[in-house]
Amino acid sequence: MTDLKDTPDSLERLIDGVLRDQPLRKAPASLEARVMARIQLQESASWRTAGFSRWPIAARFALLVALLAVAKLTVDLVVWLFSSDTPVTQTVESSVVWAKSTATLFSTMVSLGHALLNAIPSYWITLALVFSTGLYITLFVLGATAYRTLYLNK
């Protein structure tokens, strides 16, 4: 037997030689038949079942033209619906009025909050933030201590 304490290359050559000396095995007949049938099925498959990039150029171009026509018809329909006085336009207009009133209310609330924030001295806000941070750290430490005490010591 060959000395295995040589280099990894010699071990690789040894394993390669042993594996190449093995006799070839033939696949079972049923497997071979299934593989050949699948290959023939894929070769005879229509281009429509393949990916879009494998379609013929004429088919890709025809699909592009059809999609552009559908997009134009959709835009024309939307313009027509909103150009005349229809129930759709009335619904949209009422929604727009509702959205404007909601935006006005939100703007008023923001202005009120800004005025209240300007009325509070800045050092009070700083103290509140420091106090909140201290409480958060304390709660975190208490939670970690409770976890270590109750769950890790079982």
C-alpha cells in the first residue's frame, strides 16, 4: 500500500486511481426510458410553454403591441370616466374633499403640538428624556436580572 503521509496531492491521485478502476454501471432500463421520454417531451414542447425570452421575435413584438394597445385603452377609459359628470367623478370628488378636510385637521394638530412644544422650557424636555432613559435602563436591568434568576438557575 502507498504511504499516505505524503502530500494531499498524492492522496488525491491515489483516490482518483481507485475510483477510475471501478467498473461502469448501467442505469436501470426503466430509468433510461423515463429520461429519454422526458427529453423528447421537452424537445417537442411548444415555444409558448418556454420562457418569454425563447419566444420568436414576431410573437414578442405582437405581445408588446397588444399590451401597448391595452394600456392606451385603459388610459382613454380613465380619462373618459373622469371628464364627464358621472357617479364615479362625484365619488372621487367627495373623497378628495374628505381628504382635504383630514389634511387640514392634521395640519392643525401639528401646529398645536408645535405651539405646545415651544411653550415648554427646553431643559424640562431634556430632564424628561434623561428620566425616561434612566427608567428604560432600569427596567432592562430588572428584566435581565429576573431572567437570570428565574430561568437560568433551574
